[in-house]
Amino acid sequence: MINAKIVGILDDRIQTIKSKSGTIILVGPISLPVNLDGETVKFQWYCWLPCKDLVHSEGGCRETERTEYLIEQLSESNLAEKQQSSVLVYGDFAENDDAFIRMHSICHTGDIFGSKRCDCGFQLHQSMKMIVSHGTGALFYLANHEGRGIGLFSKAMAYILQEKGYDTVEANLELGFQDDTRSYEDTLLVLAHLRSKPVTLITNNPKKLAALKASGMNVDDRVPLWGDISEFNRKYLETKVNRSGHFAEELTIP
């Protein structure tokens, strides 16, 4: 028997969003004080989960007993073996007239270890600082995007090929993958749920910009995010521009 008090505590922090494949469960907001360059900045954190990732969910999530259903399934769903996406929100994201957003793909080596082979760690922290400086915005941290969608183990194999001279795109193709298989479908639904007003996208990637516009979201502007350029990631960044079509207005390679 599920404790009614626990259900009551959780219920007002759990929302459901309809998607093409069923239902997305959104949990939050949760206060999250973050260390940003030695300063504590308070964000609001949300995490989401497609209902299909829960056990016994073939019939869909039970709307009338949503929270009870979720608690029933949590311990059996092995969510620790899967990835979930989340979003950090700063300021009055729903109502402020102008907001920055960043769709950041998970990068185990760059975000966690601080690898210099890419610019992902720099982009993660710099975009958070840009959002705070701007006054309001959201950073979406996207699961299942490792290595442009090939996964961490495959990324390790791609790195071996890159050490032998293959660029990022060539390595992915040689391993049987497409250059970029990332999907933003669920992310855009969560964004639309949290905000209906225009957004400014922090990106160098035209595919992210196109996905946002195609979703019907009102895109007010785009700001670039180049930096932390070094001998270690020079070829990686050049490949982004020359092979993947990234905007290059502020890219200068030493």
C-alpha cells in the first residue's frame, strides 16, 4: 500500500506531457544551488522520463493515478541503467519576455573529466554563465546524445580512429553510424510546456536551430558559443564547421 502522505508530497511536483509516443513525466521544480565559478547560483531543476521507460507501461500511464503508478514502477524499472534528460531553469523562465536556452548534449569525457579533445565542458559551463548573466533561461542537459548519438562505448572506439587521423565524422561513419543521430523531439515538448514566449538559442549548430524552428517554437535570436580553442581540439572544431556545417562567425583556430 502506497503511503498517501508521500503521494501528496510528490503529486504537485509531477506533471505529464503528451508526446507522439505516449506520455512524458516531468518532475520538478526542485531547488538546486550550483557552484558556478565559486559563486552559489540557485537554479530550478526538472527531470523527465518517457512513460515507456517504466515497466508494465504498454497501456500508458494512468492519468487518474499518475503519482501512485510512478511510485509503483520506480524500483522495478532499472532507471539507473538508462539515461534521463533534465533541465536547469534560471529566473522567471515562463513569463520573462526574453530568455536564453541551451540544448546541451551529454559528454562524459568533456563535462565530467574536463577533456580538451572537445569544447563540450567549456560550452556547458559558459552557457550556464550566459543564462545567469542574461537574467533568465534554461539549460537542457540531453541524455542519449553521447558522441552525437552513438553512445559512450562507441565514442571510445571512434576516439581510437581519430588518433589515427580520422576526423569526427569519418570515425562515426566507419563504425556504421550516421554523422549525427540526435533527436530533440521530447526536449522541445518540455520546452513548450515550460515556456510559450520567444527564446534565444545558444548554439553554433544549425541543426539545433532548425529543430527549434520546425517545432513551431518562437525563436527570437541565436547567440554563438565558441571558446576554449587549443591544439587538442583544433581538428575537432574545424570538422564541426567544414563537415557538419556549424556556424563559424567567431571561430578562430590558433
